[in-house]
Amino acid sequence: MHILHVASEAYPYSRTGGLADVLGALPPELVRQGMAVSVLSPWYADLLGTPREIWRGGDLRLGELYQEGVRHLFLETPDFRRPGIYHPDDVRRFANWGRLALPVLTSAGVRFDVLHGHDWAAGLVAAHGSLHQLPSVFTIHNLQYQGRWNMAEGFPWTGLPDWLNTPLGAEFYGDINLMKAGLRFASHVTTVSPTYAREITTPEFGEGLDGLLRERLARGQLSGVINGLDQERWNPRTDPHVLPYGDMAGKQASISAVRQEFQLDDAPILSCVSRLAVQKGLDILLAALPRIVEKWNVVLLGSGDAQLEAAFSAWAQRSARVRHVTGMNESLSHRLYAGAHAFAMPSRFEPCGLSQMIALRYGTLPIARATGGLADTVPEDVGFVFGEPTPAAFLEALNRAERELADPDRWNARASRGLSMDFSWAGPAKRYIEIYQQVRGEANGPLSEAGLEVV
């Protein structure tokens, strides 16, 4: 069976965040489990790699590169010849790109059995595939980002028939909504954790699409599949960025190294590697800081919301127990996962999350809100979870951690369980294969029968 993934970014060729990491890890695992796999993403002007051109038509071209047995395909349109990945006019850019994707693949002789689209930028590809009975899976990585534009201007970009310009189609409160297009017309919808799959069927988390998602769930067409983790990249036993260790005795050297690097006192270390955003609950962490620093050191790596960034930087200037490093720093992120006792993750919502898995792999115990993927991956006999998104609830969980830390044997037993947890892609890939087999059995056939033309 041949699977075609479609996404706006794919590691190692284009990346801004976790979506690219999924597209860099899941396809090779599917190959290892016997699938043929291709990945289609835009041919960006500053793509990390030089594709071999395999098709050209007018001002469009398609290129390919191979990585770990996966065929990466890159579609260039005039809109993607500027530097960078995302821009203010992305709805128009990805609508045009998505309208052209399947016709170009057909013209280039690319064949596959199941289409797997990821997030709103691939929603239109799934919608066009549905018009030609193409079996498809559509994965929500973050429902908050939907690809909306006013319908009068945006609908002509899509190439969809007029009868889909309704609330039963791709229309959403007077806008075109590319996320909704994928959710409405894919054969099966998945998201990146079982808990998040349930949460998005409620008004609190559904971002206005909960009714459609409840409908898909009632039909047995909504599933939650937890993301895996690149366990070679995130392995304290072989990590070149830290002093390697495989047990809690070895971890102490990493804690000492972070303490020395940031000139911290002997209080335990709470680290956080995160985008500074309200979604991530960083305002909760900020509000709790006066109490936290009474007994903990805090080291934060991340940028984002300007007010949060300024507030944490101000704390770092006036408190010897707070350190804040802005920007992205791959090596430092590894050191902070390895060199802390606990890891703060107070997210308001978290579709899956990888930071908690990384922290567990490094024996650093998460202080995490029980939402989305955090609820599915942080066992209560390992980490410390809390319910309400409030400073008081976070502090209560941190107090529980402090009591456990006072008993080294109990703390080390928890952390050792984290060190041994398996977050590989093998299980998620197996579940996706089951879904692919299901939708292929329900639909009418592969793209080779679609008869699409470039328009």
C-alpha cells in the first residue's frame, strides 16, 4: 500500500515546529512496517535541499528527494518563490497550492492508494481528493489554526464546485475554512492524542467545529493517535549535547552542570522549554513564580508573546533563582531536559505535546496539566498532574513533587520509570496502517483512476 502524506513542512527540508518533526519521523516508520510512502510539501525558495526536477508545466514544477526510504515530493508554484515558510497571505497561497496538488501529481505519473493530509494547509487537497473518491485520512495537529478567509474573495481560489459554498461544505460563518474542508471531506479524521480527540468534540476545545467533529465521532470516523518521539535524537544515553547517562546516578552530573552554567544555588531545578504563549500556560507559570522561587530554581528557554517575554526577563534580572534565555537553542534545550529535577508544562490545551515525553525520557518529572496528550502520556505514578488551569492548581502539583523529592528513593523510582518509557513511533504507525486499510476498503480506488487535469 502506498501512502501520500501532504503537509506544509517536513523535516529535514522545511521546519518551524512539531508538524515537520512528525513528517520526518512517521513516514520512515511506516516504511519500516512495509508501506511505500511519499511526502508532498511546498518547494520553498529556501528549502534545505535541492530536489531533482521530475515534472514541469508552465510556471509549476515538481521535484523529489529521498530520505530514509521515503520519497519527498516538492511542488513549486509562483507563490512559493519568496523566502520563508509562512506569510500573511497563506490562505490564498495554500488554497492555490492545494487546488493544483492532485492534478500535478497525476500529470507527473505519481500514484498512491491513500492520501494523508496534515492540518489546514492540506485541507483542500483532502477535499479535492474526496470529489474523486480518493481514500483519505486528515490529521488535526492544532485545531486553533484553521486557514480562514472571507468567502467572497477566498472561495474562487479553491477550485471547488459552487455547491460546496455552503455550511455543509467549506463555508464557515461567512469564511472559507480550509481546516473544515479537510474535516468535512476526508474519509477519516484523526488527531494527535485520544484525549484531545474527545476534547475537540466539546465547545470548550472545538474552536467552533465541535458539531462537525461530534458528527464524525458518531460515525466512527474520528480517532486519536498519540504522536511518537524520535528516540534516537532524544536519548540521554547517547545524546551528544549532555553528559550521557542511563540511570539517576548518572543524571546528577547533568544537574550539576546546569547549576554551574546558570550559577544557581542548591535548590531543586524546575526547567521549561516552550513557546511563550497563553495556550502553553506560561501566564500560569508567571503568576506562580513568587511562590515557586521560595523553594525552586527556574530556568526557562523560549520566546513568543512580548508581554510574557518581558515579564520573565524582568524576573530573571531581579531574582537569583530565575533564568530566562530567549530564542531557539537546540543544545541548551537538551541540557535543560537532562539537567533539571522537574519540568513545567501547565498548558491550557495540548493536542499531543512532545516536551513531556522528552522530559520523561531524561528522568525529569513533568508538572503537567491533565489535558490532551499530557493526560495520555504522563502517568500519575511518574509525573505530577493537575486539573484546573490556575496558579493554585500548578502550585499544589509542585508541592506534591517537593514532598516526593524529599525522599530520594521514591523520587528516583518515579524518574527511573520515566527513563524506561517507550515513546517510539512503532505503535502509532501500526495504528495508522489499520486506519489506512479501513479507509481503502471503504473507498473506490487510487488516484490513477481519478482522471484529473491541471487547471
